[in-house]
Amino acid sequence: MNERDVLLNELAQGPRPMSQGIGWFDSLGQEQQSEVLLFLRHHCAQARAVAEDAPESIRRAGLRPSVTPIPFPVCAARSAVPG
């Protein structure tokens, strides 16, 4: 695993605070952010995330409970994050 993979894994499992992950992600350039999001999309597909996972994911991400999750097929249909 490379440094990015370790960081993302630690963020997902809790040893690193999400605020540290947000700061790291914000420090990346647009192309690097797109690469990270594509990498995470692949892992979401491998995890077989389902709609029932959304409320807990929203809570753990610190998003407002009123946020509308984007269905995974919509995310998977995109090859890159729009700029």
C-alpha cells in the first residue's frame, strides 16, 4: 500500500480524524482530487455499498442529516469529477 492508501484506510476505520482527511484532500490539486475520488469510487463498488448504508455514512462524514445522497450508479457513471 502507498501512503495515500494508508491514509484513506485510517480515515475510513477511525484512527485519523476526518478533519485531517479534509485538510489533506483540500491541499491536493484538482487532478489529484479527481484521482482520489476515482480510487474511492472503486473501493465503494468493491464494498457493495447499498442504499441502507447512506444514513450511517452521512452521520460518519459529519454531513447534515438533510443531505440527499447521490445513488452509486450515478457516481459510477462518471469517469471524473466535473470541474
